[in-house]
Amino acid sequence: MPLPSVDELSDDLLHTPLCDLLGCRYPLILAGMGGVARAELVTAVTLAGAFGFLGMVREPPELIQEEVAKVRQGTSAAFGVNLIPAATEPGLLTRQVELCIALAVPVVGLFWNVSPSVIGALRAAGIKVVHQVGSVAEALQAQEAGAHALIVQGTEAGGHVRSRQGLDELLPKVLAVAGIPVAAAGGIAAGADVARLLTQGAQAAVLGTALLATRESFAHDFHKLRVVQARATDTILTEAFHVNWPPNAPVRVLKNSVTSGQRGDPFRSPATVIGHELERPIYLFSTDSPLRTMTGDYEAMALYAGCGVEHIREIVPAGQRVASIVAEAVAARGKARRAAVGVASPVCYADETGDDQTTEALRPQILARLDELLEAERAGARLTLRTAAELQDDSLRELVDLVHHDEVKWCAMLARQIRKLHGTPSTRTGAFYDKAIGIGDLPERLAFLNRGQGWVVRKLRELMPMVADPEIVHELGEMLDAHRTNIDKVNDRLAHGGDGPS
Ligand SMILES: Cc1cc2nc3c(=O)[nH]c(=O)nc-3n(C[C@H](O)[C@H](O)[C@H](O)COP(=O)(O)O)c2cc1C
């Protein structure tokens, strides 16, 4: 019998619903790198089976139109355009969005502050919206504004970094509350990392730096060469490159004369031109990275790079990089699956008394109950986030924030246990959310939240005796105790007077 090809194996081991949403074969996404991800690179990764975003931040509509046309000449597959509303002058942003709609661009990727009006306009025109986010709160904002999918970015990422947490810390938290597909970004350059993130529940991996160091990327060779020579410790998060961006926007770059302070104070020095892109001057401390079309002092420009640089040792065609990452990811997923089949019993929570059959028979019921709890906790997480933002009383807001963090934590725990039992965590949000958010009076809403928390406690009490795995029982027990404590705290606080007029 012939052995299956990498393509056949990858369909089995890597394909996710997000691939169907985006229209690509592999769960790999070229990041919409401004300046760097032009038509040549997008076409190359698309032809290799990945999905590509054109990096069009602040670009004039004429260039966007040209680049979209070039991609369409090279491939009939779907692709995306990346825009950054917060870093774009409003008039230009309107023209960019109108153009994407007129060109019927299949997908638009957005980053930085969530702009409900931009998401709404794109959605209404039938364009899929993918939003890159850096926190749980932002993920919920983007989801509520209508994004079809999210990219969770960790602090390991190259370029502008929205997150304050590493990917492994933030991803499970966002996965816990998201009702839409989630991709992961930041420091990913090896197939084993792609496999690990898919196992955690991400539906795709976003590649920035790994695809910057390819023949087709529009980055200047100086930048590509610095990337292939670098180690993760050669990268640094800094706010030194700030000109032409909103404030407080750290970037991950390769260390250079700017990050070591040799070029002066980024916030006090006079404007200095260090290069040109055709007629356009490039300023010291600006966010422009060196591109093929630039001349000047490349060393002092923003040499964006993520922590995955370690894995990138040569400049290769983009299709080759996609293919090797796919092959590594397939091998890692295949190995993990063989290990699971060979070592574990079909269900890993077998009762220590040996009553495997009873616990196996209960598995669908346990999974259904865990899913029901997950949906309820997700409703709680969304409700407490929104409610905390509306509260005027600081101490009450702190308390609701605390309940929110607990709800996020339990969502992550429930999703993890569902996966451990070979289930797929539900992405739905409990109907409780819609009922509760409709209650305008905040103390009344919190009293309703507490009744919901009481329901969770009852459900946990029913579920715990059905479960044999001591680790799951322990975690459900902790969740139960935390809910009882939070119910008491909120009741106590409400008894002593609630929030002022809202
Ligand atoms: C050179 C470069 C430019 C970037 N420009 C953008 C951009 O214009 N828009 C955007 O959404 N993200 C941008 N990013 C961030 C990526 O979306 C993504 O989060 C990051 O590349 C992932 O980390 P990695 O580089 O380690 O793969 C950029 C990243 C790099 C490396």
C-alpha cells in the first residue's frame, strides 16, 4: 500500500475550521507586515497552501489597488489586506476601507485599538474580519464588534507588540472566552511550535519574522541578513521607535545603535532624516523598517524580529519555508497521536477501582456537563468584563474584576479538561449573558450574576461524583470553593450599598 503524502497527512493532522473560513489548506498565516508583505510574498505563501495578508498600513489606495491586482494575477485563492485604524489618518483610513469593499477583498486583518465602525462596515460588505489582539478584554471587544476570527499575539512577536503577556500565558485565556476561531502569533518559526499551539486549541499559527527572511519578502536584504544571524537574546522590546505611531506602543526589534542609546534620546532629539524611500524621508526613531526601495542608514532603522529568530538560519523561497514548517508540524502531530494511541487508554480518567467501563459509559455525559459549565463561565467572563467597565464605585469594580479573572481561569481549566477527555470545547456563550446584559440597573445585574454563580455551584455538585480522575475532581472542587467565596463577597458588598447612578 503506498504511504500517504505530506499533503494527505496534513489534511488529517493540521486542517482546522479556520482553514475553511480563510480558504487555505494549511493553518499557517503570513502576518500582514507593513511594507514587507507585498504581493510577491502573499502570492508565494498562498501558492504553497498558507494564507497571506498584504501589509498595507497607511499605504495609499493606489498601491493597495496595485498589490491586490498583482495577487489576483498570481493566484485565484483567497488572501487578505492588513490595516491599522489607530495608526492611520482618518481620511486615508476611510478611503482604504472603501477600496477594500469596492475590490471585494476576501479578508481584512486589523490590529491595535478595536474599531467597531470599521469592523461593522467590512462585515456589512461581506468581508471576513480577522482581528489581532493582545489581551482577553480586547479579544472580547473585537468579538463583540463582529470579528470572524482572532489572532492572539504574545510578547514574543516581532514588530508592534500589543500584548503584555507571553503567548503560552495569553492564548489559553483567550481560547477560554472566545466564541470564534483563534490563531496564535509571536515567535513561531518551527513546525513543532505550530503542532503544540494546535494541540492547545489554536486554529492556525501566524508567521511574521519567519517569512520576512525569504526571497519574496519586500524587506531590505540588510534586514533579512540580520534576522538569519540573530539569536532570541538579540531581540528587545522597546518604545524607542515611536515616530508616526500612537504613543505607548512597544516594538520587538533586533538590538542596534538606537536601542543601546548611541543615537540619543528618542523623545527629545530633533527630527533627523536617516534615509529615503523614493522621495519620502525616513526619520530616526520612526517605525519604518528598511525595505527594498529604501536607501540610508539601515542599521539605525527598526529591524523588527520576533523571538523565533533562532530557528531561521537562511533566506529561502517562502514556499520552501512554508513546506518545511508544514512537514515538521505534521511529523510532530503524527508522533503525538501515535503516542496517545499507543500509551493512553481511550479515556485517561479511568477509575482507580478499575471500573473503566462505567466511567467510559459516563464520558459523553461528563463532557456535556463540562461544556455546559464552560458556556456558563464564558457568559460570566463576558458579563463581568462589561459590567466592571460600567461601574463607578472603585471597590465594587475591583471585586467584579476579580470575579472576571476567576471566570477566565475556570474557562481555561474546563477547556483543558474537556480536551483531556478527548472532547472539543464548545465555543458558545451561555444564554445567561444576553439575559444579564439586558439588566440596566447594575446592583440588580450583580444580584442576577450571583444567582447564575449559584447555578454553577449546583451543577458542580452534581458533576463531581461522576468523575473519577482525581485531578479533575480537585480542580472542580477549587472552582466550587471559589464560586462560593465570590458569591459571599458580592452579596456582602451589595448588602452594604451598590453602585452610584450609572
Ligand atoms: C516586519 C514586521 C512588520 C509588522 N507589521 C505589522 C503590520 O503592519 N500590521 C500588523 O497587524 N502586524 C504587523 N506585525 C506584527 C505581526 O502581525 C505579528 O504579530 C508578528 O509578526 C508575529 O511574530 P513573529 O514575527 O515572531 O512571527 C509586523 C511584524 C513584523 C516582524
